[in-house]
Amino acid sequence: MKKRHKKTLALIAAGVMAAVQCGSAAFFNSFAAGEAAAATSFPYTIEGEDMEGAELWTSIYQTEIPGYSGKGFYYLTAKPASFEVNVPEDGMYSITVHGAQILNEGGRQQAVKINGVKYITQAAYSDKWVDYDFGMVRMNKGVNTIEFISEYGYMAIDSVTVDHAQFPDLSKASGTTVDKDATSETKALMAYLKSVYGKNILSGQQEIYGGGHSVETTIRYDASTNKCVDSDGKEYVIDENSWDKTEQGEKFPWHCTGPDGQVYTYNTQNRNYGYNDYDYEVRYIKELTGEEPAIRGFDFGSYCPCYAWDDGVAQRMIDWATKKNGICTASWHVNVPTQKADYTLGEPLAFEKTTYTEKTDFITANCMVKGTMEYDYFQLCMKNLAAELKKLQDAGVPVIFRPFHEAEGNPSHTDDPIDGSGAWFWWSKEGAEVYNKLWAFLQDTLTNEYGLHNLIWEQNLYAWSDYSAKWYSGDDRVDIVGFDKYNCQYNRHDGKQQGVPNEDAETGIFYTLNKFVKGNKMVSMPENDSIPGLNNMQVEHAYWLYFCPWYDSEQAHFLCGKEYQDPDAVKALYNSDFCIALSELPKNLYKGSSEPSTSTTTTVKSSVTTTTTSTTTTVAVPADVKYGDANCDGGVDMSDVVLIMQSLANPNKYGLNGTDKTHITTKGQTNGDVDISVKGITSNDALRIQEFLLGKVANLDPDAKK
């Protein structure tokens, strides 16, 4: 009976997809023709030795691993092995290998290709048969080839199981800050982030920091008249608090301001004034899409004790939040002396003699040991940082704060998987244990000593293996976990060649991070090269809290470069219902109000919200809802499944505002939202209704599934 149900369900699913493309007549024709007869029934398990190209092993040379299923197992050495599955529609599937890995006690990378696209995982040492999770992978409608390749290899594969991906409930992520004394603005922002998580994605953009995007002018200081003037004779207002002297004793002001409010800074080399175009990226997005990002990324790296200078970041953040109603996030590229012997505490040091990389004799663990040079230096780092954060707190501006980012870096180069040997930065080069202590030390100092309560703490994690979770500082220390996506040049999952944007949604990493934190925290993408593709994110259920491309520089044009972004794709994403732009944030964002923005450009961003302008207020389920009745005809049958699939495949015709008279309605979307794994209509809702019609599900009320 169970096998018959699975086969029937596969036939119905294939028929629905045919109906979506060809109409109801085609549905019955394709059903009768048995076009979907070859569809794979999931979960599907194949013995390792039965894969194409596999050889039968019963021991790994002299080592036996008893307990295998079937006749033996396949040992992945120099020869790859593969098999095929036939799926009814584009979607996400899980791959689990029942296997063993006895070559490397520190773990060994393994690779699988899905239709030629490579996915990598880390297989821990095991001399017994265990399940290895190869994560979620994207498969396309039709026949898909799954191939285990010998790039790393030396893994025993007893069996492989492929199944529909199971998406966890994202609604359990916390919307409460770890700082119990957080300011009201910080709590309000955290609550708003929680309200959109799992439904939409917030747009973001990192601005350049320090001396980037510099613009030179003809403005000079004329000591004879005590004025700052340009070559046209225009006068600029001197900042009286910025007077200084050259090495020759000549007096000059560091800053002057133009009539438009632009602040200019003195260039000691050319002895003229210039400014940094920090609005470059945001202006580009506005010109391209007609919108501005909801989140703007900043950095406090300029306040390093070696060469501290004020690049005005605090004021730019205050302006973004209070004048533009935007959200601020900030990283902290704080440098240390490359050689401690070159540095005298409190004295300036040439920039080229400092670094934020791991290539330094600065001992990270000593940051927490009184009496050491590192302790005294790090105290200055925190003092400078706290001064800027205090300006924000006084102005009522909360910050998504991301210090010590990208901690793990690459996987460990040694048998100790968390020793920091793959780290890129000084703060993590001594391993996960020291890193987590440093995180707590910074957090406690800023919170308790400096009284800062305007921070939402965001921590970068990677997902090389289960050991990556060891870098997590814990639920009581972290509000949001984030992954930085840079994969245009390597680890591509889109099957395209170099030189074009990689719009991979990185869904496997998204749900791996979700697993690391047991679903308790929101998962974001605080840095990226290419923005994940709109279709990829929606089809694959990759509900990142926000994306945030890195700024353009001479080395890489992460925003404007055609190898990183498709302008049409960026424009489509910004103007989609899925993506939230600056104009669509609630106007009382930092007061905890659900009152929507009154901007005329706002749109409804989720089927679970209702208003004529942007809001994230959850709507109570109507009392007259009839779950499953997507077409609102009073009953539940295959026509409801067909309408759901049509609305997803052809929204212009059958979507909420579709041109066809039978298009889905708001009430229909409410009725059809029967799957608890994600809010809003998806193909999972159609699948659940099919299961109900086959008697496999007794009740379509999503609450009954909990």
C-alpha cells in the first residue's frame, strides 16, 4: 500500500506540472500517457556497490568494517561512481551517505557532483558505519546525475539516500537581544528583523571606509588670509577644532566645509583638501533600481590606536538612521602591529607596519592577560571603538555589530580542526577557544565597562564541517549568525564559467548554520560578492535575513563589476515583493511601532501581511479559513493543487494580481498555506494537499502538524 501511494503521488505531481505548463487538458493527457512513470520515489536509497562505475569491496585492504548492508560497499579511490534520480520539479533535496572514513583522523574533504556541479563536505573520522550529511543540493526537473568523485576520496560508501529536503521552522529564531538591558531602539530593531525573517530578505550595501573613493579638489589653506579657498576663489568654512601644525611648524586646519555641507580633509602630501565619496555604492544602486538599500554597512577600522583618525563614520551612521530611516551594520577591521617591537604604546605607527591578518607576532590570548603589551593595546582599541559607539547610542541609533568577522577562515591545516591554522585574521589565529574568549571579553567590556546597550551582536560562521560550529560563541552571546559569500571564482554551484555572476543561494550553508544554532538565531549574509538570485533563493527556500555586497575598489568591483553582478538581476530583486528596500521600512522603525511607511513607493512584501503600504504586522488567521481550498470553491481537490502551481509558475497570469479570471486571491493564498515549514504559498503546500487527497495527511490545518 505504501509503495502504491508513493507511485500515485509521483504521477499526480507530474500531472500538476504538466497542467501548469499546458492547461488542464494536457494534465489528463500526460497522466494517461504515463509520462511520469519513471519518476523516482523518495526517499530513495541505493547500495554503494550498485552505483554506475562502482567496484565491490568487503574490506579496506586488511581493515574490515562489519555491518554493511547489501553485498559490501564502494570504496572511493581513483574511480568515481554515479547514479540517477528523476524529480518532478526544481527543488532542494538532501543527500546522506552511510559510510566510513578511516584515512584521516582530523577529517577529510569529500566531493559530490550534481549534474556536474560540485558540492564539498568534511567527513569526520569513523571506523564504524555512520551517516554523513552531504547537505541540501539543488536538483532540476527531470533526470539528475549524482556522482561521487575522487578529488579527495578514500571514503567507504555503504549506501546513499536521497530525499526531499526538510526545511526547519525558521519562526523559532529569537527576536530578543542577548543584552537584557538593550536600548528601546535596539529592541525595536531586533523585533523588526525577527518579523521579516523567513518571509523576505532585507537589501544591504557596504560602503567603503577609511580613505577610499577619494576625490581631490583645488581647495587650499591660505595662511596669509587665514581662509580655505579653491581656485575659483570660493571660500570654505574652517573647522576651528581641527587646527594642527606641519613638521615645519606651519599651522593648518584638518577640515573645512563647503556650502553644501560636504566636509573636506587636508592632504599632507599635496597640501590640498579632498573628500571620500562614501555614497558611491548607494548612489549607484539608486540610479540602477530606483531604490536604496534598507541596510548600510560601515566599519570602525579607522580608529586603530596605531594611526587613529576620524573618518566621520559615526555621523554618517547617525544620518543614515535618523535622516534616512535606515538600518546600520558595522564591522571592525582593527589592525595590530605586524611586529610588536616596532610599536610604542600610544605612539603612531606607519600604516604599512600594521595588519589585521594572521601574519603578526601579536599574541591574541594576551589581550586578556593584564601586564602584557597586547592587553594594553587592546584596551586602547576598545576605548576608541566605545567612543564612536557611544555617539550612536546617544543619538538613539542601534547597530548590527559584527566584530572579529570570518573567524575560522579556511579549514584547519592540521589534525586539530579548530586550532585556527586556516584563519585569515589575528583575532582567530590561535583557535576557536581563544577566539570565543576574546568575543566574550569585548562584549563584556563594551556592555559593562562602557555602558553600551545599542548593539545587536552578529557573528560570522563558516560551514566547512561540523567542527565549524565550535567557533560559535553561544546563544547567550550572539543575536545573529552570518555567512560571508565570496564564490565567483571558486566553489561555483551554478554550473557557469568564470567571468559571470555566481548567483548561487548557498542554501546548504544557510541551513547548516541554522542547524549549528539549533534554529535559535536568525541567519544573514553580511558580506557577498554576487547577490544570490531571486529565483534561486525562493525555489531553494534560502531565507537569508539580509544580503550586503562589499564595496567597489581598484582590486575588485563587487557591486559594479559585470563579473560579480548582473544589473538586470539586481534591479529585478530590488523591485520584487521578496526584497525590502529602504523606502519600505516602517517609518517608526526604532519606536517599535508597526505603523507602515507612508512612502508612495512601498508595496506589500508578504502574503502574510496586509496593508496598502509596507508593514510586517502579522495578520490573524480568519475564522472562516478552509485550509486547502486555494480556489475558494468550497471544496479541496486537485484543482486547488493546480492553481497553486500555476500561481508559482506563471504569477503574471495566475498570481495574486494575475490577468486570468481564475487567478489566486488573498483568501486563496491564506487557504492554501498549509505547510508549516515556511510562510506563504510554495510548492510544499501543493504537495501537502496531494498527500491529504491520498489519505496520507489527516488534517490540512498547519497547526495540526506541529
